Amino acid sequence: MKKYLLICLSLMCLSFQAYAQTGSVSGKITDEGTREGLIGANVILEGTATGTVTDIDGSFTLNGVEAGNQTLNITFLGYESISLPVVVKANENTDIGTISLGEGAVGLEEVEVIASVAIDRKTPVAVSTIKGAEIEQKIGNQEFPEILRSTPSIYVTKQGGGFGDSRINVRGFDQRNVAVMINGIPVNDMENGWVYWSNWAGLSDVTSSIQVQRGLSASKLAVSSVGGTINIITNAAEMKKGGAVSVGVGNDGYQKYGLVLSTGLGENGWAFTLQGTHTRGMGYADGTQFRGWSYFASLAKQFNNQHALNFTVLGAPQWHHQREYGSFDGVTIQTIEERGIRYNPQWGYLEGDEFSWRKNFYHKPKAFLNHYWTISDKTELATSAYVSLGRGGGTGDLGRINGSYRTSSKFRNEQGIVRWNDIQSWNQGGAVPDFGDNRIPWSGPGTETFDPGYNGPFAGQNVAESYRNGFIRRASMNEHNWFGVLSNLTHEITQDLTLVAGIDARYYKGAHYRRLEDLLGLDAYFDDDDINNPEHYVTDEGREEGNEIDYYNDGLVNWLGAFAQLEYTLGDLSIFGSGSLSNQGFKRIDYFLYEDSDPMQESDWQNFMGGTVKMGANYNINDQHNVFVNGGYFSQQPLFDNVFVNYSNEVDPDVENQNVYAIEAGYGFRSAYLSANINAYSTQWSNRQISRGIQVEGTDGTANFTNISQLHQGIEIDLTASPVDRLSISAMASFGNWRYTDNFNASVFDNDQQLIGTGTLYMEDVKIPDAAQTTFNLSANYELISGLSLYGSYYYADRVFADFDIASDDSFSEPGNQAWQLPSYNLLDGGLTYNFTLSGLDLTVNLNVNNILNEEYMAESESNILYDPSEEGDREVGENGSVFNRVYYGFGRTWNAGLKVRF
């Protein structure tokens, strides 16, 4: 008995001794550039399976670590891995402090400098950042902007539903007033301000992070960031040698294949990464087949501690058929109820293949050459020279058949799809009885086109009587060459005071014309719109010099800007003030409306000076609480399309800069388990101008409305919490009050620009349309077992008002009307991700299901028709909406699955 008691006491002593020889290690892992904590970073004790992941603010504690010399391996997707030696003391916690992880790519941190990436608890702006790992997990076969839906005051729809046709609003401002940047370089169209996401459909594959800065933003440029700035930071040349292959599948024939290869950073300082993908599918909406490719290449060279070069090129050539409900297509809510939410009136089958009136095709490669120069310990210069070459367009119809436009129901079958084979047969002289008389064969260019009785084959306009007979598919082309340089100098004046100053120079030339895209069996197309070539027979399908039809003009834009910012940091207080000036020059050349000898063929340069003034401060009350405030003024130059009126070289005499005033305040809270922000904002946009056609006492004229003003106010809340291990929860809520503030008065002029009267639009307190003014999102991610995570996301949108054109909507010609409010809707998404190793390979499997409950909802309306009980067949939809409205429904249930293998 004594023997056994002695053995037990000995074992207990050994146990206590073993326990006494363990301790714990704690610390915090942050992003080296933004200083934000990295949630979900892996901390593993080298040589063991013991490990943990960081919590909401990047903090971690690893218990049961054997005392003595140990090594911690710290990893996070997209960042450089760190092996950190640490001395662990028995029965004590060893705090290693804050460890900053740099991006796992060469030159990426410098790109973030050019891109004006905001720093948490320092930069006084409302900001949301989404890392590449989350994009990779959740994007699947969604549109690229949809990944931002869970951030405050963002509204995203697929619009028509074609590949890349989505759009995004920030705080109620459309894409023309939201600066979208790639690596800090603006991509908004230099003429009309729009961003066409189909041009960037491959960006989700090469994005390191997306940062949305709502409101004034931290951008130093004089860009159109009235609503905010969306800064997309692409990948760069990887630090480590390796690569990956990926494959994805989804609903409606979706397929995606990808490959990435990296040399890693060699001893000679060179690194190269190449990535490519191919995407194809039939599309969720009927008749929206697509094919897309994307490519990305980054070449980096580190010369020494002073200089580095980084060359990046990316592009996404694609074509896709589109769904469109034009005002003459006759597709209303009633139509969708009968034919289903996938219905598309633009497509059918031509000789067995899918064919559509609406086809978009475009390729807009962009190349950057970045140079980083560390001049001294206190001075750095970062410069990016870039070029963008866009080529492509979108198709539509021209012509009539026996006086009927293509929107006539007789050109679609009982299922509502286009009778392409019958149209082609009629164009070739075949008999299609319900189309009317047969086409008269063409006898060649000698045919007398001035004969009033002529009923020939040409789809173009007959000179004598504006008579058309035959359909063609035309392409509206938009080509551009865009060159620019962005350079900023950062100088530390004192330990507390930093100056950033630089230049922003751009040159843009866009060519706009139409061309014959498909004759659909006709012999030729006759065009008389070119004043220099009034009788033009076109038989060449595709782009041929001299075969432009309908219109042909160039738009030129010169841009020269300078900016400067002073930042003062004293302890927990950060203050900044910035200003920018830019001159935008516009010139228009029209080759069709003016004779070659007419000096009016080329307009004079129209120059507009604009700029910004911004100030802000952030104060960190302690490690948990911070507050910020910012305010600013924009003098925003008009867009090219607002300078020249009536699609001519005529300059609008009333066009001038618009004024934007903004103020914002926010509060932030940070702890190991909760991160939360609340912001309040107010943006006043005034002095807008629009023109509309109008009649006064039977006389046609043009009404020029001036001093149009709108006010955007709201509150935004977002939080992320980690109440227990392996569970993270995020939520956001945004409440906007976006409205027009005044009625608009106008002067009305006749065609000779003589004042003939006045007009009024009664817009006071009318809601800003086309974006949800109330949104809510709740998401949760739970790691079931090591490597296997399950997520779910609930989204709610309300107070979406029907879109309308204030220049032509008659609803507001009398007081008291309001835009139609669409019904609110809810969406539930979910998915899982599994990371594991197999035979030395790192594998990731993703499965995503969007709109799990298959909710049928209206995402937007392109018309603002109010319910009229006296109108035969009308029925109320939602709150006072008419069943005759043209709306786009969101997609029903969709799914995708993918596999990625890293080596």
C-alpha cells in the first residue's frame, strides 16, 4: 500500500512539475499598412498542432505552451508569413506586443500609399475594408460590386442581369458621383462619369482588398467623390514562389477556370506573377449568354533600399447578351407576372444559335508603371504612369419592316422571343405573310433612291420620304485612349507634421460612332447622316474605315491637377487639411454634322477650374474609444456631356461648376470582442443644371433648369463581434434621408434661343430615387472544425423609390406628387468553406447559395407610373405604384461551387 501511495505522490509531483513548466503567449496581429487588427490570423506553435486564431481586434492568447525557447508561426492569407522566436516563462503570460504583417507581395504597400488607403483610428473618414480572402470566399458567380452589399449606405443591383451589368450607389449617389479607383487611379469615364463593371469583370480574381471610403474620403485628388470613393487594390508580384489552379461551376451553365503562377522574389530582386481566368455561362435571365476572360500580370524589381519598380497590366475582354426593358418594349410588371422574372424580349435563335438585339463587347486593358523612391529617411516619392485603351461597344436595331419597329409583337413568337430566322428570311426576299408585303429585290447602287414610290431593300432612311424597310443590327462604338501620371511626395517636416503633395495629369480621347454589325440577310445599308458623304451604301459588316453610320464624333479631355495635404499628429490627436485644384478642358469634333471645311466641325476648348478643400480630425480617447469629424467643399466641374448640348458642338451657355458641401462625424469602439462604428453625415449638392424639351402654348422649346439642389443626410452603424471562440458576427444598418430641397424654375427658349416662357418642376421634398434609403445586414461565420467554416447573411432593403428623369417626367409638373416607393425585400445567403491539405497541396472548397429562400423582389424601377384607378387594367403595386411600371426583378435562388489548389 505504501508502495502504491509513493507512486501516486511521485506522479502528482511530476504533474505539478509539468504544469509548472508551461505558460501562455499573447499578442496582437495587425495590418502593417492600415494598422487594423487582422481577425482570423493563424498563430501556431512550430512543430505542434497547438494553435489559435486572432479575435476581432487581432488579439490572441495561446495557452499551455511549454516553457523555454519556442517559435510561433503567424500566417494570414495574402500576407507575408512570420516565424517569431519567443521565450516562454513557466506560470506566466508572455506578451509579444503588436506584430504587423506586411502584404505578401512586392510593392503592394507602396500601392496603398498612392491609393490613399485610410488608417483605422487615424484617418477621419467613414470606411469599410473587405480583404481578398473574404472576396474569394463569397463572390462565386455574383457580380463584383455585390460583395459590397453588406457595407452601410451601399445599394447594388444586377440591373438588366447581363454579365457585368450591375451598378452601385453610395449614400444615394450614382456611379457618376462615386470615384472608383484601381490602385488609386480613377476609372470613371472621362466624358460621362459612368463605371461599366463589365469592363472589370475579372477584378474579383486579382483583388487584394476593397476599401470603401464614404463621403469626402481620404483621396487627395479632385475626383467626383461626392458619395464616396471605392478603392480597389489589386494583387502584386508574390513574395513566394508558387501558384494555384481553380475551377468553379454554378447555376445556368456557369463555369470558371483559373491559373496563377509566381516566381517569387529572387535574389536579384525580381518577382513576377501571372494570372488568367475564363468564365462562361448562359446567364440567369433568358438570352444572356456570356463569355469572359481576364488576365493580370505584375513584374516587380527591388533595386536597393531606395528604388523599386512595379509594372502591372490587367484586362477583361468579354462579350455578353443583355436584357433590356426599353420604354417601347411593352414589358411591365404585368408582363413579368405572366412570363416570369427571367423574361427577356431581346433574344431568340438565329440558325440554331442564341442571338440578341443587345450584345455588349468590350476590352479595356489598363497598365501601370509604378516607381517608388525613398529619397531620405523623411522623404519618399511615389509615381504611377498609366495607360488605358478601350475598344468595344453595344448593339441595337436600325430600320423597320413595312413601317413596323422591331418592338412590334409580330416580330416575337408566342413565347415572346424574337423570330430571327423569319426576319432574316424576309430581309432576303422570302415571304413571311404576317410581316406584310415582301421585300423588293435590290437592283444595285443605280436604284433611284429619290423615287417616292421606292420600296427597296435598304434598312437606312430613304432620302425622299424617311421610309425604312428591313432590319439590321448596328453597334454603337465607344473607343478611347487614356494616358495619365499621378505622383505624390511625402515629406516629414517634423516628427509630428507631414506634408503630402503631388500632381494628377491626364489626357483622354474618345471616338464615338456607329457601324454596321450584322445585315441580317440584307444586301446593304443606306445611310445619309454624314453631311460629307450623304449617299452612303454600306455592305461591310464590322469595323472598316469610312463605313461609320448615324453619327461619328470625338471627345477630348485634358486634365491637370495639383494637391497638397498637411497632417499633424500629436499623441492621440490626428488633424489633417487638404486642398486640390484641377483644370478640365473639353473639346468636341463632329465628322457628320459639319462639313469638313466648316470651322465649327471642331469646337474650341472649354475649360473649367475646380477643386476641393477638406479638413478633419480624429481623437483616440483611449485604446477603445475614438471620435472623428470632417468637413469639406467641392467645386465640381461639369461632365463633358453637360457642356455640349443636343449632341452637337453647341456649348450650353449656362453650364458651370456645381457646389458640394459636406460634414460628417463619427464614433468608434474597439475591444478584443467587439468593433463598432457609428457615423452621421450631411451632404448638400447644389447648382445642378438640366435641360428638357417642353411645349409652351403649342411651341416647341428647351427648358433650362438651374440651381437644382439635393440633400443627402443619414446615420450609419456597423459592428463586428466575436462573442465566443470560432464565431464572428458582423452587422450594419443605414438610415438615409435623401431628397430634393426646392422646386426648380426654368427659362424656356425656342429653337432660335429666344425666350418664350418659363416652367416649374415641383420637386421640393421628392425623394432621391434608385437606391434603398434603409438597409440592414446581419452576417455570421462559424468555424465548425479546424478549416471548415459556415457562414450566413441576412439582408434587408427598404425605401427604394422608382427612378425618373427629372428632365422629362410629367409627374412633377404639378405640386404634391412623390415618387413610387417599391416594396421592401429580404435576402438570405449562405455558404461554407473548407481549407485542408492533401499530399502537400493546400486546397480550398467553397459552396455558396444566394437568395436561399428564392424570394421574388423588385430591385429597381425604370419608370415612375403611379396607380390610376380610372386606367383600364391598372392595379396597385406596393404603395401607389402601377402595374404598368417597367421594373427589374432581382435574381431568384442561385448557387456556385469552387475548388482552388495552391502549390
